[in-house]
Amino acid sequence: MPSEEFASRRITQVLHEGFADPTVGPSRRRAQSDLVDDWLRELWERADGPASGAALAATGSLGRRSPGPASDLDLVLLLDPEQVDGARAEQLATALWYPIWDSGTSLDHAVRSPEECEQVAAADLRAAISLLDLRPVAGDARLVRDTSTTVRAQWRRQARRRVGELVDLATDRDRRYGSLAHSSEPNLKSDRGGLRDITIIRALAESWLADHDHAVVDAAATTLRDARDALQAVTGTSGTRLRRADQDAVAALTGHATADDHHAVLAEAARAVTWQLHRSVRAAAAGLARGGTATRGVGSARRPALQRLPHGVLVQAGEVSVDPGSSDPLHDLAAVRHAATTGAPLAPATLARMAQAPVGRLHPAQRDVLVDALAGEHLADTYEALDVTGIVARWVPGWEQIRNRPQRSAVHRFTVDRHQIETVLEAQRFVARVSRPDLLLVAALLHDLGKRADARDHAAEGAPLARAAAAHLGFEDDDARTIAALVREHLTLVDLATGRDLADPATVGELLRAVDEDPGTLELLRALTEADAIAAGPAAWSTWRKDLVDHLTGLARTALAGTAPAPRTRLAPQRSAQETVLAAVRRNGGAQVLYPAHLEPEPISQICLGAPDGDGVFAAMARVLVRLRLDVHSAVVTTGEGIAVNTWWVAVAPEDLPHPSVLRTALERELAHRDRADARVLELPPAAPPRTTEDAPVVTLLPGASRDATVVQVNARNRPSLLADVAETIALHGVQLRSAHVMTLGRRAVDVLYLTDKHGRALDPPTTGRMVAALMEAAET
């Protein structure tokens, strides 16, 4: 028999010297596992281990046959108390453990009976997961197999309780570690999408409540383990944090030309793991909801209720999908909007179909639905689902070049693509403060599109890319140019504020040139600057930076005072329809309704309403649309010659509109009773209270936007009666509404109102103050 010294030296060679060869991969790990098994069997024979009633079993990475250069040995000495007494058990454990300790190898060991394995697995989640990998190495193999079978059966019986614990375990790790795919220094084991999540995915599969794509998970596991092995070979430690200083060497060992190339591969693997974990958790929850496992009771289960939403969107079993017979891209975008707004996941079949559907330039209605999705509070989760299936890169030109690309700045927390999503999420806080929140959200989505591998000035190089992408997303030339300007200048404000003399007029002059002396662009740039910085990380934004940026922005506002442009509308009414309605009202003296020709292949309908002008006409029209459940998407309100002709865009397909006579009758009834307080009451459930300060309404004066009217912007959380409530407030105060521009954006409504007194003049200061207060109250109702 070999001496103690020989045994220690032998295992040291087996466990460590074998990894001097820089080759990494599954075959290398399997060969290493076999060498360790051979040595442990020799050690078992040397310890005079019995052939029955006792066994040496492996768990952890050795149990899975995937040890790394610095992996622990996770071993269990399994004993049948009826065949092996306590003294013999102690003698056997001593003979096994001490040679391993003497070698300097890290050992995680236990001595248990089969019954004790069951008890430990029932009480300790991590122990239960570990025992799922129980594998015989030496001794009584049947004892190990029987114990493994019993532990797995117990795991399945306790699945209802264990699934919740597994989700909590993953969530807790997520809070402490973050995302592997988007970290600049990822932890290959503990970050979300790392090796521990793969263990959870496989544990869920062992419960029989959920399965996964084995090929995808196995490939991701190989990628992550190769990186772990290379990292531990480079550092000589058991660490799994891939720090910047080691990334070049690890990339070389894993066969990648650069650290960036390797990071992209790791990010792809981690995203796949995260998505598979998400799907497994949902499948397990669905299996529990059915009262059984995924393989039992399905045929007798009641089919989940199906909810049909506008634009062909379907919600069933908590998942969002699209009518399978639909080929309209707007329906896919509407499904994405619903997912981003509600947090409900997109169905896998829908994602698979969207990944293959043809993609073209978006129409205005499609664009607006996409922008609505960007305003959704659950955008990040929806983005990950879309991106892991390659959909975002197909929808947004240039996205593939920045996808999974790591940041080389220490202040950044995320990869380039995810940083842009985080910037959109931060920009959502400013939706209530800017005149064109749609441009802000899209500029946030595209602002780092120029951060490619060979980029020198990513802002300048990204501007034309952003303009092309914005045009592809359906924006008109003027808006695409504004988005490109914001991308080109998205670093200008903070650079000037922190690196130039703010007392020098040239500093303000440079900022004004950057925004083309446009107040609206200035406010958009200010919002984008802060959103970009906060999304990057805490080191990129501070009270000091904010104060400097605010001071410079204030100087620029002062220089631009009185030059604010009139608000722009997103949709333009058909002039011929307005003239037709105007002539009909002039001729007949009553309410008129016209559905203009449907020019776009989109389920957004235009309605032209006309009536003799007077107090409460606009409010009456708004109430009619609410009563008929026509969701107002946008509106342009105009008056002249004693007649109000208002154009409304509603989110309804033309074929689903009520007959014009129905709408005209309802409008005539509403106009006839508009002086009765009881007739003005809308029977609608109360709006939910604001959840955050960003949900609170904001009423803003726009000085200089008009010479002969007072222009007020109402930016509030949208609800069916909001526009009607605002219109009613205007009528009750005896103020005239000369025109209005109405826009909805996600859960926000942005209404710009041109108000005058009865003589067609701008409101005096006291009346303006009362109106602002009243509109604020109406928006909060």
C-alpha cells in the first residue's frame, strides 16, 4: 500500500497538476473527474472499505463530473447502521478524510445514513439540491443509488413548498450579485444567469414540475465552466469573479481573440440561462396551479380563461400572445406593450414566431405603440425576453453591433445594450417634464448606438446611426433629426458643466448651438443627460454634477426666454374632412360626424366631429367618446366662425367603429344636456392613486408659445375620463378653448391647451393661476 506521504502527493498531482495544461472543455473536466474517482477508489481500498453497507459518494461539481482546477471535493460517506457500527464508521472516515486534508485540497465532507440524508434534504434546501447530484464513487453502489432514488422522490413530493424556496433563493442572490450578462466584472457562479442558476434549473426539472431546453442549458454550462476553469488556472485561486485584470488572459485560454469577444459569449450564455430559469419557474408555478405535476393531471385540468384585448392581443394563463392568424406587425408590438406595461410575460410560441416574422419600416401607429412599450415599467424583463430570441436586433437597425458589448469605463455597470434599456427606464421619470417624451425615450434607447468595437467618438458616430434607426422606427424627418442631435450631444451638457467656466458666455453659447437654440431640445437633453448618468452607475452622477448641470441649463433657459416654439402635433387631420364637417354644421346647424377615409393599414381610426361652438362643446364630445368606450389616442381641437370642428384618433379599427348615426345621436343628446350636472357624470370606476411622485400630474405654463393665447400643458397619468374631466373644468370656469393637442404615451397623457377669455385674448394672471390650480385638481381626480 502507498504511504501517507505518497497518497497526499498523488492526490495533489491528480487534482492540480492536471490543470497545468491550459486546455479547457467538457472532455477535460470529465477526464479530471475520472482521475479523481480512480484515486478515491484506491483510497477506499487502502482504508479497507467494505463492499456492502458503506459507500463513498460524490456531490457538487464532482458529482456532476464537472470539477474545476480549484473545486472543492464534496464527498459523503454513506453508511447502513445495521451493517456498519459507530466505531467502524469513525475508523473509515478517518482513513478517508485525513489523506485529502494532508494534500491541501479543500474538502466538504459528511457521514450519513440514508435516513439522515432524507432528514437533511427535508430541512435544508441547499443540502437537498446537492444530494440530487449524489453519485457513487466507491463501495456499495446500490446503497448510493437507493438513497438517491429516495431523496429524489422526496424532492418531488415536496415540490409545492420547494419551488417557492428555490425562487426566493434565486431572488436573494439576484439582489446581492446582479446580472452576469450585463456586469463588467461578472461572477461566473453567483450572478444571475451563472452556474448556480443552472443548478436551480436542473433542480426544477427533477421536481417534474418544469423542464427546460437541455441543449441550450448544456451549451451555456459548458461556456461558463470553461471560463471558470480558465480563471482559476490564471489566478491559482478558487474565485469566480472575472475581474478586468484577468479578462485578457482568460479570453486567450478559452480561445477568444479579445476580452470583449469572450464577454459577448459569456453574456449570451448567461442570458440564455436567465431565460430558461424564468421559463422553468413559470412552468413550475403553472404545474402547481393545476394541482399536480407537469406530467400528471393536465388532461383533466380546466382550460385557463382567455382574455381578448385590442389589436389581436390575447392573455391566457398569465402569458401574453397574439392571435395566431394575425400577420399584422402592430399586433406583435401591442403584445410587447402589454407585457412591458403589466409585467405579464410573452408566450414562448409568440416569441418564436416574432423572431421569424418579416420586419419593415414602422407606420406611425406601430411607432406609437412601440414608444408606449418604452414607457412601460416592466420594460427590462420584456426586453430580455425579446433580446434572448434575437427580436430586438431585427427591429432596431444597428443593435446587433452593440449587443452584449462590455463597457470599458469603470463607471458603467452594464453592457452597452442593457445600459440603453436602463437609460430608458431612468428617462421614464422625466416623461411628465418634457414636451416630447416620445423623442426622449427613443433617444435614450439609441444614444449609445455608436459604441462599436472600433468607435473613437461614439456620440458623433452614433448620431447618423440613430437617425437611420429612428426613421426605420417610423419617425418623420424632423423628429429623426432631433433624436440624432440628442445622440450626438448626449455628453455635451455634462462635459460643459463639469469641465468649462460657467461664467464665460462662450460656455452657454456652445450649449445653445448644440441644441440649435431650441428650448424643447434643451429640456430633452437635460433629461437624457441625467438618465444616462444614473443608468451608468453611482460614480457617474452626484449632487455636485447635478448642481453644475442645473446651473448651466438655467443659464441656457434664460438666454432662450420667450422663444419657445408652438407645440407640435403627432398626427395631422385631413383638411378635406374638416371642411366637409364645417360646411355640414353651417348648413344644418346641428352635430355632424364624419369618418375620413382610412389611409393607413393600421387599426387607428380618425373621427371628425362638428357642432356649433359654445361652452361645454369640447367636454361633451370627450364624454361621448368615453361613454362609447373609444380610447382616444390623440386629438386636434379647433374652433372658428362659431363652429367647433374636432378631429380625434381612437385606438379602434375602422370596421369596429359604431355607425356614424349612433355617434351623432349620442353627441346631440350630450350637447342638449350639457348644462345638467347629473348628465355630465361619467359612471367609471375611480382611478388608482398615484404610486410614485412620477405618477403625479404636472400642469405647466408654456410662456411664449402663443402671442394671443395662454398655453397650458397637462401631463398626467392617463385614465378614460381624464380628457373629459379637463374639458369640463375649462367649461366651468368660463374659459374658451381655442385649440388643443392631445397625446397619450404609455400610462401618461400629455394635453396642450390654448386658452383664451371670451374676447379671444390671453388669460390675465389671476385667471391663469385659478386655471392651473383647477386643472391640477381635475388631473388628480
